[in-house]
Amino acid sequence: MRRQACANGTRMNEHADQAAYGRSWYAATMLPVKPRPPLAVDLDVDVCVIGGGLAGLTAAREVARRGWSVALLEAGRLAARASGRNTGFVLPGFAADAEKLVARVGFEHAKELWALSQAGLDYVRDTIAAEGADGIDPESGWLYVSKLDNADELFRSVALLGDLGCEVEGWPTERVRAFLRSERYFAAIYFPRALTIHPLNYALKLAAAAERDGARIFEDTPALSIDPSGVRKRIVTPAARVRAGHVVLAGNVGIKGLLPRLAATLVPITTYVIVTAPLGAQRLAAAIGYRGAVSDTDLADNHYRIVGGDRLMWSGRATVWPRNPRRYRAALTGDIAKTYPQLGRVAADYVWNGTLGNTVHRMPQIGELAPGVWLASGFGGHGLDTTAMAGNIVARALVEGDETWRKFTPFELVWAGGVFGRAAAQLRVWTKRLTDATGERRAKAREAAQRSTSQPQTPNAGVDAAASESIVPPDARDEAEHAAQRRQDSEPAHQDSRQRAGD
Ligand SMILES: Cc1cc2nc3c(=O)[nH]c(=O)nc-3n(C[C@H](O)[C@H](O)[C@H](O)COP(=O)(O)OP(=O)(O)OC[C@H]3O[C@@H](n4cnc5c(N)ncnc54)[C@H](O)[C@@H]3O)c2cc1C
């Protein structure tokens, strides 16, 4: 693959349309692809899909595979929005928490939904096997790591996930730290069947597969208006019209220009991603001995993985109003330094952002809005399994009259609160970050107190203390010092630390 030098010393792929794909690692490593021409003549088809992200591409492919005619309209370039900019974790489940899902729809229903999400994950895996893994570089496994000493709570979730049919393991702190050498981390949930992928190259291969099956794809073709009344729907684009028996709306937050009221059911969340300069295998191995996906929160911060052999892809810092991604370069490299101080200073070669659409209930919007008008949207930060799932469900509903989509009817369209909804979402992110940080400080303090009561002083203790200085937060150090003081005063410190653990 030929590349050209960029101003910041990194190299960009000459195939990448930087205006569309941004200065991302994915754009720099994308497979060669020619732009598809815009729609120039009127068309009459069975299905018109609006949106060329992973939801629209999967739906178009699956409709075409079933023998119906399908045209996909993409306003810009394929997968240039969330689908080609995300962190690439293909996980089972949904953005909604499993426990809350069970509480909302009952255990059996939740189990069926989880099975559908896992079928979505399997679809991605099977597609990669069929279309070839080159450029997609799949890697297995996801570690969901806790920064709190809450193993009991975490292992209860493992039991629930297991009951829902998900393959999971609970990892104790020592095992986690053997792979992720960070003092910030405690126990984790391991998902062996999860995947990481290069989502942009996956989407491009999916598009090629859809075209092979007969789908017609048009880039730079925004749907400007829809007339959904009548048996044949009419879609107007800048140069031509489409008449279709069915329309699939898969525009995510970008649908705002076409259907503002529908877009108002999503809170747009923008997340920032960096890829570091090569770190060197040895230096990286001193911090991370695991090549799958890692998340250390479900909302605000750190999701990361190794890419390109010895670089780190790191994402976080969600905002509800998009900001210049360059402003987050320092914050994200700072997060790396805080988690893995042994890496020293790291430089970010690539920095970009992407916007996802969150629903109020954090479940996707899948179903028939009006006769012949279908919706596949609202996948939030959990879209790589669920877009595959939704594309299949909608295609089966259209062509075969399958009614699986009805399992999503409890998650109706809910207005996301407009500007106040956005402000509330931002507040939730900040609050979560704050509670995470407070919980983490307390957990570290308890651990430090435990260590100081259980370990005899050795000649190396000073060296260990110096090494941990940079990673133990100040409050934790205070706690450790107080614990040592209490020991000197013959206070029963172990009893005290147990009491605190029960706080
Ligand atoms: C930074 C980031 C990290 C993420 N990480 C992960 C992750 O690791 N794992 C995971 O599961 N999920 C992740 N997600 C979420 C995931 O990327 C999305 O949920 C998913 O890609 C949504 O796909 P989509 O097809 O619905 O939307 P999109 O990819 O946004 O595609 C919608 C397309 O519709 C087009 N469109 C809109 N309106 C029109 C119109 N009127 N006419 C024609 N075309 C139109 C747009 O141009 C766009 O290309 C992440 C998201 C972001 C932003």
C-alpha cells in the first residue's frame, strides 16, 4: 500500500479521502477503494437504504442476498462517520446495562435480546472469515476492568451474563495485573468471544460483498426528502429520485437534516481517539501483555488496544458538543501516563473524533415506523454487534415477513430532551468521571493500607515506595501514611481497613 508523508511526520494512505475520513489511523491504513459515483438517474427498487454506515450496509447486503433489488444512498463517503471512526470493539450485548435490561423486560426476554446481539457478533466474525481478514486484523477478547476493589459486585455480573448465555470469566486482580501492569486495576470480566477489528476496512469489504450480491451503492448522494405515503415511497436526492417499496432509515445522528424529529430521539455523543507513535515491543510489553480490547469504564473514559504491532489506540473524553480533536491529544496521552507510568512520555501520531447516537434507554431503535418505513438506529457506543444484528433483522422482516424486530418494541422512540437532554448527558459523563475518580482513590487507599499492615518493612521498601509514588494518588498516599502512623500507635489498623472496605 502506498502512503504519503504528512505535516506531523506520520504517513497517510493516498487512497484516504482526508476531508471525509479525517486524520485517523483507520484512514491511514484503509484498503484501496474507488469512490462510488453519486446517483444520476431515477431508480425504481424494492428497498432504498438511507445511510452507508454499518447498519445501512448490512441491511443492504442482506436484502440483496435475499434476491430483492436495493439501492443505498450515502450522503458522503461510506463509513466515514461513526462506523469508520470507532475503537473497533465487537462485543456482545448492548449499551444498556444487562441488569437494567432484565429489570425492564424480564429475564427471558433479555436473554433473547442477548442471543440476538451475539448473533450480530457472530455475523461480523463470519463475514470476516468469508471476505478475508487482511486489513481487518481481527483479535479476540475483551477485558472489562474495574478500577475499584469491587470484585464481588463484578463477579455477580459474571453470573448474570453467564445466565444470559454469554461466555464470560471473572478474573481476579492478580491475573488482571499480570496482563495489564497497572496499579489502577483490580478485578475484570473477560469476554473471550469478543473481537477487535479495523471497522473501516470491515465496512469497505461489507460494501463490496453487498455489491457482489446485487446492491447498488451511491456515495455523495444525500436523501433530501422522503414522501412516505403511498405504496411506493419517493426519495429525492440532488440529481435524481428513487421510488421504493420500502425505505430503511440508517442515518444515525446524520439523519437530522432529513428527519429532525427522529434525530431528536438521539443524544449525539462525540468521543476522541488517539493512536500513539510506535512504542517499541519491549517498552509496550512492560505495560501491556494482552492484545485484545480493554475498557476500564462503561461510559466516560479509557477504551484501548494495541494496533500496528506496537502502537496504542486509546479513546475517551466524551462530549455532547463536538470539539476539535486536537484539544484532547494531551488529555488522552495524560490518561495513558496515569494508567501506565512505566511507558514514560508517549506521542500521539493520529488524533480524531467521531459521533455516536445514544437513545434515552440505551437500546437500539429497530422496527417499522409506518407501513414500509423502517428504522435501524440508536446503537450508541455498542454498535458493531448491534448494527450487524439490526441489518439482519430488518432484511428478514422486509423480505420474509419475520417478526423478530418486535422484540425491540419495548424500546420505543423517546425524545432525548433537546439541548437540555444534551446538557444532562454531559453532566452524567462528568459525574461518572468524578465518581470513578473518587471510588478509585478510595480503592487505592484501602489497598495501600492493607499492604502497609500486611507487609514487613524490607530494605527494598523505599525503592518500592518510590516506584509507586507516581501511580498512587495523593489521597491514597495520605491514607497509607495514616495507616502506618496508626500501626506505630499500636492501633488495630487491619480492623479499621476492614471497616472502611465495608463503607
Ligand atoms: C469514537 C467512537 C468509538 C466507538 N467505539 C465503538 C466500539 O468500540 N464498539 C462498538 O460496538 N461501537 C463503538 N462505537 C459506536 C459505533 O461506531 C456506532 O454505533 C455505529 O457505527 C453506528 O453505525 P450506523 O450505521 O448506525 O451510523 P453511522 O456510521 O453514523 O452511519 C450513518 C450514515 O448515514 C449517512 N446519512 C445520514 N443522513 C443521510 C441522508 N439524509 N442521506 C444519505 N445518507 C445519510 C451518514 O453520512 C453516515 O455515513 C463508537 C463510536 C464512536 C464515535
